[in-house]
Amino acid sequence: MLQELRGNIRVFCRVRPAFIAETKSSIDYIGNDGTLIIVDPLKTQNTRRIFQFNKVLGPNSTQEEVYKEAESLIRSVMDGYNVCIFAYGQTGSGKTYTMCGPENGSTMNTGINYKALNDLFDISCSREDLKYEMHVQMVEIYNEQVRDLLSDEATTTKYPSRLH
């Protein structure tokens, strides 16, 4: 019921830290209410765009903070709900880092995928009176191709992009 009250669909925005080569930031304001104001630093006029999200996580947000925002939704799996986490953004925006964590990173920096699975397995093991059956799917959509990220076989990793 709590999930339905908060909304079954939530949109979070995570602002990645600036690269060293980036001298000007496009981010003008990050509000606690989910407001994000972006300004184009290359335009002479003060062109501001306002976006509204359920939550905006700033460039200093940790992987743990990101997971905490989605934790209650993820845990609703244990109540029988289906959950989908969708990361969207341009190349280099931090999707893989948020979802998987850094390559060869510490367990503290693991991404949402691993934190969610560990959390769900811990809960299922602690509830000895119940048996759970979980199904996980991880796909990547890139250049209009859908790839199964959990498949071992390279020939079966691509799905057709259009269904007939």
C-alpha cells in the first residue's frame, strides 16, 4: 500500500560529478523537492530549464544513497510485485556506474543491481517459512539493439528490435 501511495512509477535523476576537463557546469540548482534547474553555459542569455523529478541525487551522492532511494520499491518484490529499474542517459552519463558500480570496485561502491540482489537474497533467507522463486533479467538497449547481459552465448545475446 505504501508503494501505491508513493507511486508505482518514480523518476530519479542522478547528476554525475563533473570531469576535470569540464570548466563550466550546466547545473544551476538542485532542490530537495526534486527540482533541477539547468542553464546552458555557452549561451549569452540566461537560458534556464526547470525539470521536476521524484528525487534528484547530486554529484556527491554515494551508491548507498542511490540504493536507499529505490530500496522500498525493490523490496516490494518480496510482496509479489514486479519491479523494473530503468537507467537512461547518453553515453558517459553514469548509467553503468550507477547500475553495476566501478570495475574492480569495492563492495561499498557496488551498483543498484548487486545491492538489490544481495538485499533480496538476505530477506528470502531470513524468512525460513516461505519459499521464493525469483527471476532476473538484465538487458541493454544500444543502437536499437537489445542485448541480454546475462547470456553466456554471444550468438544469442541480441534480440530483434522490432516485433512483428
